[in-house]
Amino acid sequence: MDSDSVKKAIIKQALQATNTANARTLIENINEKCFERCVPKPGSSLSSGEKTCLTSCMEKYMAAWNEVNATYIRRIQQEIGNQNLS
Amino acid sequence: MSSTDFTIDQTDIEKLNDKDKTELRQFFANEEHRSRIQSQTHELTGICWKKCVTSGTFRSGALDKSEQGCLANCVDRFMDANLATMKHLASMRQQQ
């Protein structure tokens, strides 16, 4: 192992760890929000309507996450721009 | 397992030259920043989801235009509110 491959391995492991943690938090939040919304009164099994609701809810939550992320990043960049002007 | 999958130990760390050490420091600084933004995004998505995505059942997995606009406004107003609180806090401290 030379310096370059050690560096690359460290970067790879770190990226894997943060990406896994991010995905886990997203999935936990989706479960919480979509269960709350799609299964208001839990029955003896999930109905097909509840299942459809859960998958649509999941897709929608991910779309919302992306929208919020994009807006948040845009806003942070704007604030940094303002700081540099003043 | 690819060739880069291995456990990094002390002897590997010692192989890093100064150039790569500097690069790694920069990488971790960037990652910390990215990770802060991601966790704030998780928090904001939770808050804004409650306010903006209110239809009981989900007919489609896509956001409609009004939900999308609401989410963007929600993030911006949250930041405004945050700044307003900080500003007021600063003025309260000056009055003391």
C-alpha cells in the first residue's frame, strides 16, 4: 500500500459511512411520517390502500427532501454572498 | 471485495505523505460541512412536510406545484425567523 491508496481507502470508507447514516435517517423519518399518515387506525393487516399510500408517501417524502435540500443550499449560498458584500 | 476494501491500521496511516494528509484534512472538513447540511435538511423536511404536504391520501408520489412552492417558502421563512430571533436576541443583550 502506498500513500495514495491509503488515502483513497480512507475516503471511500468515510463516504460509505456518511452515506449510510444519511440513508438510515431518511428511512426512519419516512417510516415515521408515512405510517402516521397512511395507517391512522392499524388493523389486523396492511390493506392494499395503505400499501399504495405508503409507497406514494415514500416517493413524495424523498422529493420533498430534495426540494428542501436544494432551497436550503441556495439560501446558505445567498447568505454567504450577503456577508461578503457587507 | 474490491482491492480498496480493507481495515486501515496505524501502519497504513504512517504511509501517508504530507500532500495526501493535507488533502484528507480538506476532505474531512468538506464532509463535516456536507453532513451538517444534510442533518439540517432532515430536520427542515420534517417541519415543512407537516406544513406543506397536508393531503390525507397520496394519489401520486410526485410533489404538486403548490406543495413544491410551499416547501421552498417554508425553508426560506424558517431561515428568516431564525435570523430575526438572533437579531432580537442581540438587541436584548445590548439593552442589559
